[in-house]
Amino acid sequence: MTAFMAAAPPGDRILPRIIQGGMGVAISDWSLANAVARRGGLGVVSGTILEVVMARRLQLGDPGGHVRRALDHFPFRTAAQRIVDTYYEPAGGNGDPRQLKNVRTFTIDPDLQLQELTVAANFVEVFLAKEGHDGPVGINYLRKIELPIPFSIYGAMLAGVDYVIVGAGNPKEMPRLITDLANHEEVRLPLRVQGLKSQDDDVEIRFDPADVHGGTPPPISRPAFLAIVASTDLAVALAAMADPPDGFVIEEPSAGGHNAPPRGPRRTDELGQPVYDERDEVNLAEFRRLGLPFWLAGSYGTPSGLSRALQEGAAGVLVGTAFAFCEESGLVADLKRAIAQQVLDGTVEVRSDWRASPTGFPFRIVQLDGTLSENTVYEDRRRVCDLGALRTPYKTESGSIGYRCPAEPLRAYSEIKGGRAANTDGRLCLCNGLLATAGLAQYRARAGYEEPALVTAGSDFGGVRELMQRVGSGDSLYSAADVIDYLSAGC
Ligand SMILES: Cc1cc2nc3c(=O)[nH]c(=O)nc-3n(C[C@H](O)[C@H](O)[C@H](O)COP(=O)(O)O)c2cc1C
């Protein structure tokens, strides 16, 4: 046990004081989570579209050989070989290395190869995050990106993930699903389909681990499950279930990435940003009464944030922004440095945009030239939907299930798929934008440009500023260990 862990259950688990938050896409990658876990925090990898992330890393020559090394340990050998054969391109190989082969988009009925790829990609990320130390590692998923969830969690569990942490939606099915997957049982996850009446609401994502292991799978143990919540009501309902979560992350509205919308009638400021008030405050006394451990997130990334959280009865804090700008994160180095310098100069600006994310949740965007926060960059990008992680299933006129995303081309969304045209206004392709932010941009050969990046962060840069002041300038960055050491002064 390290100084940064508190000795308390669930089970015999030692609770981390500092959780490094899941940050997608591939910002909290295995390298960040590994560095955090080595220093005594809970390192959390992002589980968002890892099947695409891994395929792209392989196509980009698999620098360091990390993906292939992890795949060597993947228990299902034929699948591992097939993945390497399909995607791996040696650096300096044939063709334009910038033009990346896409993986198939998820539907309710993914083919076996996509299932294998997803299981393997989640295995690889957790395997690498856990490699070389015995600290705990978690994985983060968004409930809204539901089609890959069972396959993804199974892969992470095969690599021994210690925590599964799910936000952006109600994760009530997760505890049972995780227990069943630990027993290699078939699982079903109800799928929300627009246009289906509730009595027909029996559409399910089905995953049978036997389809991918095809024999005797290795034993796996059940990770703890933490639900990310922004409201007391949801936590109370989840805690009352027969299979409750093992704890909660309470995320306040200043957190990076997606935020829960304000409660009550829609309220915005002059820039169209959501306005939060006392209705959005969670009742911590109620959380203490629930008796499950909880962590506070959103502007807790300072020593005083940690000590405040501990005084409130929290097991600790979950921190995103301070880790996003450290040396080991997956954010492209030039973007990291440019923003770190803005922080030092006092010019950094983050806007909460209610239109940007196809999910409909407010999404925080750092204002940075050359990225999608700039109007001209947004307008110059040709709409294309080739990754489709945020597509919503809907009932088509013929009764089948279709998939649409309000960030896809207008004609496809509204004329062909019957979506409301107004719903496409201001939407950003988070799939392509966030992959670019992690150095995995698609190159559009015909149009001759690379997909532009899009940086998200929380609105509180207090911790980043203090850490950067110690470093001096945006030319160098602090490390994940520096963040842990800095925060732990608040224990
Ligand atoms: C770059 C970035 C990406 C994020 N992506 C995700 C995500 O994919 N899933 C998630 O649950 N939270 C995401 N978050 C939120 C963090 O996990 C965390 O809750 C939040 O950043 C905490 O607030 P803080 O930034 O003030 O420390 C992201 C945050 C950042 C800064």
C-alpha cells in the first residue's frame, strides 16, 4: 500500500486517493495510466473506440512494438495473428502511411472480426497499462457509446482490469453485466432505439464470450465498478439496486469532456454556454449516507481540492485536466505545449458548447488556433462520418434499425435517414477530431488535408498552472508522477 491509498473495502480492495480520470480518445492512454499506477494512483485508460485506436497504431508502424508485444499475450492466438496480418504496416512500408484503413463501424450485430478486434484492443490497452508494476488500473467507458460496451469490458477483464468506470448516461446494467462476463456468460444489454415504442423496447446487444474464445477461456476476476454521476437521485437509485455499483465518482460541471446538462429549464449565457446553479449541486450528506465510497471530480486537481474532498468524506479525487497536459498523456505534444503556454500566459480559454457533441451533452472545448474551435477550421472541414461511434440507432420506415449521427453530412442525416435538419447545426465530428488530438488523424487524400484536432479540458487550470510554473515554460512539461506528488500534499 502506498501513501496515496486508503485502506478500506469494497471487498478487500484498497481504495485509491487519487484517480487519474479516463480521457478519450486515447488521451489517457496506457502510457499515462501506467505512469500514474506506478506512482501509487489509480491509472485509468480511456476505453473509447480502442478498436480504432489500436488498428491505427498498428498501421502507423506500431512504434516501440508495444501493441504487438501486448497481442503476444492475448489468449486467443488466431485472432491476435489475424489482427496483426490485417492492420500492421511496418514503418516505411508501401503506400501513403497517412491514409488509414478504417475498421468497420459497430452495429447491433457486429461480425466476429470486429468483436475480436474490440476484445483484443481493450485487452492490449489494459495489458500495457499494467505492465511492469502491481498498481491498480481502471478503464473508462461512456454509456452513450453502447454498442461496443460488452465486447470492450470483456477484453479489459481478460487483461485483469481492476476498475471499470462508466459515465455519460445511466449505467444501471453494468454491475450485473460485469459479474456475468467474469463468468464468461452470455450477456445482453438493452439498446435504446429512437422511434421504438417502449413496449417494443426489447432490442438488445448480445455478446457471447464463447464466440471469441471458442474453447476454454482463462479465469478472470471481477473488477470493481464505479458509476460516474452528476446527480444525487441517480446515485440513490443505483445504490438501491440488487447489484449496486462499488462506488461513485461525483462529477461537477467544470469537468473536462462531456458534462451533464443543467437541471430544470434550459439556461444559457450570452455565449450559449449552459448555466449551472444550486439545483445542480449534489447533496454530499446523502452520498455519505449511502455508505459507498465516492470520489469528487471537476476542479479538484490541487492539493487543497484533495484535502477538501477528504474532509467531505470522499475516498479521494478524480482528476483529469492536470493529467491531460503532463508528459505521458496521449495529447499531441505540440497542442499540449501550446495550451500549457497559454496557461502560463493567462490566456487559456475553455468554452462549454451545447451544440458541438452529437450526444446532445454540453462539451468543453479549448479555444486554440488551427483546431476545430476555430470557425474557419470547422467550416473548411468536409462532413464525413466514417467512424460512427456516436451514431444513434433509430427505427427506419421499413422497421429495421438504422444509425445516424447529427455530425454526418446533412443530406445523409436528414434526407436519407429522416433526422431533423436543425439537429445538425454546429455539430462536430468528435470521432475524427479527438483521434487527431491524440496523433491518430485520418488523412483525406482526395481533399488533401488531415482531419483537424479538437481539444477538450476542464475549465479549472489551477493545478496545471502551478505545475507549469515549476517547469518554467511551455517547452517542457511536468510528469504524471509530478501530478501525483503535487496532489498528495493534500492528503
Ligand atoms: C481531455 C479530457 C478528456 C476527457 N474524456 C473523458 C471521457 O472520455 N470519459 C469520461 O468519463 N470523462 C472524460 N473526461 C473527464 C475526466 O475524466 C474528469 O472527470 C474531469 O476532467 C475531472 O475534472 P478536472 O478536469 O477539473 O480535473 C475528460 C477530461 C479531459 C480533460
